[in-house]
Amino acid sequence: MRSLNLLMLTGLFVVLGLGNIIVTANRSLIPQTIDAEVALLDIKREKHPGIDDVHFVTLSTGETLHVDKAIAEELQVGMPIRKQAWEKELVTGDEHLSLEYSKDFLGMTWVMPLSFLVALAVLIWPRLWLIATRTKKI
Amino acid sequence: MREQYLTTLFWIPPLVVLGIFELFLGHRHDYSGHYLAGYGATFIAAMLGVRIAIGTPAERLLHYLVVPFCLACICGGIITEATIFRLAKFDEVDFFNQSLGAVLAMMIVQHFLTLLLDKTGSENELPDNADSTLEKQNLTSKPPKDCKVTNASVRWCDGGIIIGVIYLGIGGVLAFA
């Protein structure tokens, strides 16, 4: 039972870690396909104004996207925007806006795999402990 | 030996993950705050539950409750994130981070339960060396009449609750400061 529990918890850890990476990647718009006009731009404040503000872009299709600050600052209401999935360029009328992954996403690509390694260490903690203590005795 | 084993198990893994968060996402202390708060809150709740259950017939069910309890804590996190902590929106990243903390806490609680319930008495016998049939015997047999709440078990639960409070406090400070 204990092994099954630990395996299920490790699986859950992986799912949550992937969720973090996917959500932060989506905020860069890079994975998304877009062909619409900007209908509304909105900033909502969080706990730390200026640091963790939430930038929303509502499209003419009715879809509302949570985007990185760097992207929201380049957009204007009424601006047509277009891109294919995984393209790193957003066509805004006649101009092309380069898209980059945010510091949050880049951080997550390190933090999640390394945290997973810690979870794996916890998974085999009793064995690690035995090895460590036996080595110490020798 | 057992003291050192449990002390390192309770303290070290969350601290290492906190260090990783701060190293790579140091510009967002709220991320590490949510992770640590999730760890602390889940650890407090789980240790409180174990403390209540040890020495009672419910003790034998604890292994079966680890994953459901973890999911319940994650659901609790969804509710708090969607209600009292909802400022701009339901932040998925905050939710994922606090849930990661909850999962790590329950992995550690699982090891604690293994040590507690399988009763591997010798200092050199840690859980993975324990006979797996012991677990089945624990589940099928009636609790022995001399199955008393040991002072050591309760002490470790109390210690776990204190560790949880400390991590929850640090997490709260990081998330809101």
C-alpha cells in the first residue's frame, strides 16, 4: 500500500509540475494560435502591485487571455493580432512583435524538474538514509 | 538513529525545494510562499489526524487515507484560492505550487506512517527493510490489547505540527510580504 501511495503521489507531483510549466508558457502566447482583434485590455492588481499584476487581453472572439506584462504593454484596443501555434512572432497589423518566454516560465523549467528530483529522493528516502548511515559507519 | 531519520525527513526536503524556488524564481517570492504554505498546512492537518488516530482502531486505516487526504487538502487549496485569497483571478500557478507542497508533505507523512505502523523496532531496520506481510497483518488482525499510544509517536506528531506551523508561517510571510 505504501509503495502504491508513494507512486500515486509522485504521479500527482509530475502532473502539477507540468501544469505550472504549461500555464506559464501559455501566458507568453507562444503555444497559442490567434486570429482576432484586441477588444479589451485590463490590468488587475494582486498582492504586490507592479510585480504580480495580472494582464488580461479580451479578443473579438470573446476569449479572454492572461498574458505576460511585456506582451500586454505592446497591444492596443482595436489592434488585429495573428499568429500560428508555436510561432515566436505576433503579427499586429503591419508590425511584427517578437514573443519571448517570461522569466516565470524559464524559472519553472528549472524549478519543476529539480523539485521532482527532490520528490524522487523523498520516494527512496529510507534507502538513501540506510546508505548514508552505513557509509558513515564505515 | 530514528530521531535523526525523522528530523531530516521532516525538515530537509521542503527546505531544499524552497531553495530551488528562491534560486530560479527569486523575483516571485509568492510562488515559494504558496509552495511552503501548502506544505505547512497539509503537514499540520495530517499530523493532527495521525495524532488523533494512533492507538485507536482507525490507526490501521491510515495507509489507505494518505492519497484521499492529499486530494482533500488540494481541494481545500482550490476553495481558499477561489474565495478568500482570490484577488485578481484564480491563479493557477499559485494553486499548482501550494498543491506541490501538499503532495510533498503527504509523501513525507507516508514514510512517517510506515515507520509508525509497521513498528520496525530495531534501529537498523528502516521501512524498506520491513516485511511487507507485517502491513497485511496489521490490517487483518485485531489491535493488540497493549496497543497504547506511545509517548514517542505523540511527541513526533506534536513535533510535526510545530514544523508545519513554522513552514506555514514562513510561507505566509513570503506570499504576502
